[in-house]
Amino acid sequence: FYRDSNGLEVDVLFQQGRNLVPIEIKSSSTYKPELLKSLKRFMELSPAMESGYLVYAGDAFAFSNNINAVRFDQLRSLF
């Protein structure tokens, strides 16, 4: 869990080599654009964050901005 002084937060920061991978976890099974709001803002902070993940109960898919939505049961296969 990481939160800065402005209230920007992300649930998990995973280090993969030299990169940081932010992961946002939501209980929703329905995708809504606001689920990515914090994740997108957080990824803009550093070039060391090349990709990010939304983990939720819905269908998996990829966005054009290097963010992937994955189901809870797929998380183990990511790293």
C-alpha cells in the first residue's frame, strides 16, 4: 500500500527488476473507467512504472496505456 501527501494511493507496489509495477485491487465484477483513475495518475509519476494492473472480479482485458485488467485468480500467473 502506498499513499502520498496528496492522497494519491495504490494498493500494491511490486518491484520487477528495475521497474515498479503498481497494482490496484477492487472488489467490483463490473469494469468502470473510474477503477483506473488512481492507477493512471500513479503511473504518470515515474518512467520506472511501465505497466500496471487492475485486479478485480470481472473479465480480463488490456488497455492501450500498458494497463491490464486481470481476475483475482489470474494474479498468481503474472509474476
